Amino acid sequence: MTSTEDVARRSSTGRTVDEVDLSIFDGQRERAAAIVARYPQPRSALLPLLHLVQHVEGHVGRAGVAFCADVLDITPAEVSAVATFYTMYKREPVGEHLVSVCTNTLCAALGGDDIYAAVRERLGGIGHEETSGTPGEPGSLTIEHAECLAACDLAPVLTVDYEFFDRQTVDSALEILDALQRGEKPHPTRGAPLTDFRSVELLLAGFFDEPEVGGAAANAGPSADPSTLAGARLAEERGWTAPPMPERGPDRTTESTTLPGGAS
Amino acid sequence: MTEPGPEEYTPDPLTPVLTRRWLLPESWTLRHYTELGGYEALDTAFATDPADLVSLVKDSGLRGRGGAGFPTGMKWSFIPQPKPGEEPTAATKDAPQFKPKYLVINADEGEPGTCKDVPLMMADPHSLIEGCIITSYAIRANFCAIYVRGEVVHALRRLHWAVKEAYDAGHLGRDIHGSGFDLDIVVHAGAGAYICGEETALLDSLEGRRGQPRLKPPFPATAGLYAAPTVVNNVETIATVPSIVAGGKDWFRTMGRERSPGPKIYSLSGHVERPGQYEAPLGTTLRELLEMAGGMKDGIPLKFWTPGGSSTPLFTAEHLDVPLDFEGAAEAGSMLGTTALMIFNETVSVPWAVMKWTEFYEHESCGKCTPCREGCYWLAGILRRLTEGRGTESDIDTLLDVCSNVLGRSFCALGDGAVSPITSGIKYFRQEFLDLCADQQSPASETPVLAGAH
Ligand SMILES: Cc1cc2nc3c(=O)[nH]c(=O)nc-3n(C[C@H](O)[C@H](O)[C@H](O)COP(=O)(O)O)c2cc1C
Ligand code: SF4
Ligand code: FES
């Protein structure tokens, strides 16, 4: 059944008012079914489905809304109500990359506000959720100021397609922008090699092992920042450990299980 | 490290339990997890009656690491279970004890300053997964969802691969380790909304709806995900469970204090020499942590800090020796929250910091209730005006007045959290707010500019 027929059929039931061409989602039906199958109840699939929509459309448009409604047998209004609630679902097409600068208090105090201002200026004064260049073309960049990104010990941070660039300065951030605009993919300080916004949306939809999202190699991308490890390293240096666990049961082979302070 | 003496035993200043594998290269792999005893606690758990596991965690004194500090074992014990031998009858077949049970992990980590769960999921995802299996077995759940905020794709990636490894190794799926117990885990990405960290909003979001809080009661324990009994716990809480099962309650209680036992990841950020994650016994003080973190950056003195994220009232240099556990932080007028210690030196303006946090709450207020939605909007407007030097002394009273109308009158705890920086900021640094109004004291400028009217 083609998608247009489907919507037409549904419109006769009064659920869908407008006809929307869903053909761009024809290749996604299997994935959509796989998402729905993960959950005890189908409606739980809506957030991952909207991520899948962004993988295809680069934002959530009318077709994407209709597609989700079709898959879950709910109304487009119900889908829109959800899509508009969440910051990560974008109403306008996103560029090749999404650059998010944390401007919450801690990052801002350490330079995040200056970084965001410099990013805007370098891209011709564009603002929150605006794009420099043409979405769909290489080097196009959408920017946003973000709330705390759970990386405050590495402040100030920004992310590109949600991969971390930690401890930024105005200069380092502008270098990243320039490289992205030239079509290069600078390596994040923590995370996988960059792909693009739409590929990462596939991972957010739960498809983590496809070649498009980098497969197992992406998982090996770095994460062990010195700050993350600061306490573990200090404990190792000073020989501090958690108290040893007591011996238990006759089947214990080891004398007593001391928790190693780190690499042994 | 000496053997614990019977009485005056003091643990080391840092006690890596959750962080003990983090220094290993590729620490996130199943191979390294099992090398250091991983998935062994699972067999101990399967050899134990589920109800006894609940008692074990109760007796260990473990309290939730997501902010509120609710006793974890007690939360699990609220899940209705059939009495021994009880079978569903026509009258009781829809009763909660016969519904499916669910475990939902709160990995939405969005409270400003909080940065412990994301590194944990990146460095040692299997500790969380093993905790999920043990907890699910204890509460008799066969489905577990890990709700991760969407903006941390590398943590999502690590969890996805770890869950796959666990399935392939037989730690997940059907008849795990021959125990007859089945469990499926789904890693679920959120989509950017701080309020989805509130447990009932999280459940609505996981059901594919706008993430807005639900009225309580009913509590998730009786009517949670799909209106079925559900436990919602934080990442760090559940990642602690395998160690309690392996080490026992007495071992766990050798760390921390009587009512707040165990180790805790303290996240130091801001103006310190070596910011980062420090796992220490609960009750450790900022003075001790600062010493370990190399002191204040460039020696510039401490001005203010949060003990547990922006929703916990500010502390100052007066509070360096407050024991940072649930009781200690509360007795000193704040809350332990998420042990997110954001540390600011003398160069930072308190009204500015408070204004920035208030803008965050204004943006993240879900809009469901009037006090928070309107209150945050006006508070942010007044604070912006103040920090721009266009405020008057009466603005400070207005701020406090609005705060008192938001606090305790909002539908969920976001509203209460939103006023914390403002009321505590004014309490300790009133003069700094007044100084901003200094040039507004001439009678000609007494007419305030209407906040928000621009
Ligand atoms: C606005 C708001 C945001 C919250 N965000 C989180 C969060 O990101 N992670 C978390 O674990 N708990 C968060 N909580 C607390 C949860 O509602 C809940 O208490 C917690 O997940 C319970 O787990 P625990 O008992 O293991 O701490 C938040 C609460 C509120 C009111
Ligand atoms: S307090 Fe704020 S976040 Fe909570 S329900 Fe009310 S409007 Fe929503
Ligand atoms: S304030 Fe920027 S990551 Fe937390």
C-alpha cells in the first residue's frame, strides 16, 4: 500500500484532513516497525520515530508528522503536540551540522557566553536555531544556545551533532566552525568521529550498529577525559581504595575481594 | 589499606566503587567488566529470594542519587506483589499486584551542574546494566527502559552496545543464567526537556506524550508506566546495587554516615584547579574535596557554590565544613541534590548567576501550572532588569514575594527549585543586589521600568 493511499483511506475516517505525500518515508517502514516492536505499547515509539523523521527530513515537517500518525494510528495533532514540546525536534531544516553552545551559568561564567557571541558573529549574526548556508548542502551550520549538557567539569563545552568538544575558547570554537564550513570533520574531544546531524538522528532512533552511524568503531571513540578520571587517578596515586569486601561463601576463590583503585 | 577495625574505622578519603574501573583502557567493554568481578553479583542475586534482595537494599541504607534521597529499598517494597500462593481471581485480575511491573532508569541528567551519570554510562555501562537486572529481578519486572537525555549520543552509543553485549553473553533475554528469569532492556533517547527528569513527566514522555508531570498520588509504584507498578531510579542509584549485593550491607555502611551511607560521586566544576568526578564517602566536606582537587583556581577565593545543582540553595565560604550528606546539607539550609558542586570565585556576580539560572527555569518550565509558568517569566524579567542596572530596591521585595508564591504552590518540584538560587542569593548577598540599584535611588527614577514589557 502506498503511503498516499494510506492517508487518503484514513482521511475517510475523519482522522486526517489533508493529504500528505509520505513517499519519502517508503524506505523507513521496516525501521518504524522495529521501533514499535521494542515497547510493550506502540505509542512509546513516538519519540524515537520523531528522531527517525529527522534522520529523513532534517527536521520535523508535515510529512514527518503524518508518517508518525500513520505508523501509530493516532492523529497528526497528537503528534504535533508532542513534537513541539521537545527542544531537539526542529521545525526548520537543520544544516549539515548542528552546533550547540552551552550558555548555562557554569559554562557561561567560564566563557560560554563569549563563545556563543563569537559563533553568532562569525556566521553573520545569525541567532538561535538559525542556519548559515543552505540545509542539505555541505558546510551548512545551524546554531543554538544549549542548557547544561552534563559536562560542567569540562566547561565551557559545545557539541557538534551532539558530540562533545570540551574546554573550549573563543579561538578553538571558531577554528571548529571554519573547519566544518570547509567540509572537514574535526574530531570531538569525547565521542565518535563526526558524521552529520541526520546520521546521528538515526542513532537517536535506536539504530546504533548501522554503518551509517559508524558501527562498532564509533563506540571506541574517546571518553576518558582527565577530569572524568580526576578522582580515580588521585585515589590510585595515593593508594586509596574502598574498604575490602568481606569474604563470602565457600565458593569464593579469592581470599578477600579488594576493590582495585583503578587499573591493576 | 588496613582491615576495618570494629569501631574507629575510617575509610580512605576517596572510595572508588562506581569509579573503580574507569582508569582501565576501554573500560566500557564486557571483557573488562567481567575481569573485575562483573556479573558475579547477578548469580548471588538469583540465588536469593526477591523479597530478601529488597530487604538487603533497605538495610544497606542506600538512598536515591537522583536528587531527593528517597530510601531505595523502601521504594522497591512499595511495588504491590501477589501474596505467597495468591492467584488472580475474576475480582483481582486487574489489581496492581497482577499487572506487569516495570523498571525505568532516569538517565535524563539535566540539573545544571550535574555531570556524573553521563560519564558513568560512558565509562562503565555494564555496572548500570547489571544493576538493572538485579533490580528487575527484585521487583519482578521483565521490562526495563533506560531513558537517556538525547543530547549525549556517546553515552547512548555505549549503552546500546553494552546492552547488545549483555544479550549476546546471556545476561539479558530469556532464562538468564538458567534462573528462569526473563528481562528485556530498551535504551530510549529523550528529546531535550529538563522537566522529563521529573519522574512522572519522564513516564509520560516514555509513553510518547508531552513530558508534563502527573498528579501524585497515585505514585509510580502503583500506577506508573502504562498505569502499572513502576520503579523509577537514578543511574547512580542502580549502578550501586551490584556492589551492595556483592559486598553486603555492613560493607556498604563502612562508608558514609548512619543515615546516608555509602560512596557518592561528587562532581566538582567551576573555579577549581582540578575539576572532575571524585567518589568519596557521603559526608565528605567541600574543604576536603577542594584539597583533593588542588584548591581554588589560581588561588582566587571562593565566593559561592551549590551543593547539589542549581535547584539547591547556594552555600558560601561559611559552609566549607558542612558534611555533604542528606542530613548535613539540609541542616545547613540547603539540599544534597545531585552532589553537583558548582564552585564560583570572587569574580562572579551573584545577581548575574542567579539571573542566568532563572532564565534556565523560565525556558524549562513545562507550562502546566500557573505559579511556575508565570512566576519564572516575571522573575527572569525582573532579574534581567536588575542586572542591566535598571532595577530599584523594591525589585528585591518583589522577587521575594513572587518566590514565596511559587515555592510550595507549584505542581512539581521544578518550581521549588527555580526559586532556590534567588532566595538563597538574596539571603547571603543582598548588598550585591542593592548595589546594582544604587544609581536608581534618586526620586526621579523611582518609577520602575515594567519588567517583561519589551
Ligand atoms: C525538575 C526535576 C528534574 C529532575 N531531573 C532528574 C534527573 O535528570 N535525573 C534523576 O535521576 N532524577 C531527576 N529528578 C528526580 C526524579 O523525579 C526522581 O526523584 C528520581 O529519578 C528518583 O530516583 P532515585 O530515587 O534513584 O534518586 C528530577 C526532579 C525534578 C523535579
Ligand atoms: S512546577 Fe513548572 S515544571 Fe512543574 S508542572 Fe508546574 S509549570 Fe510544569
Ligand atoms: S553548565 Fe555547561 S555543561 Fe553544565
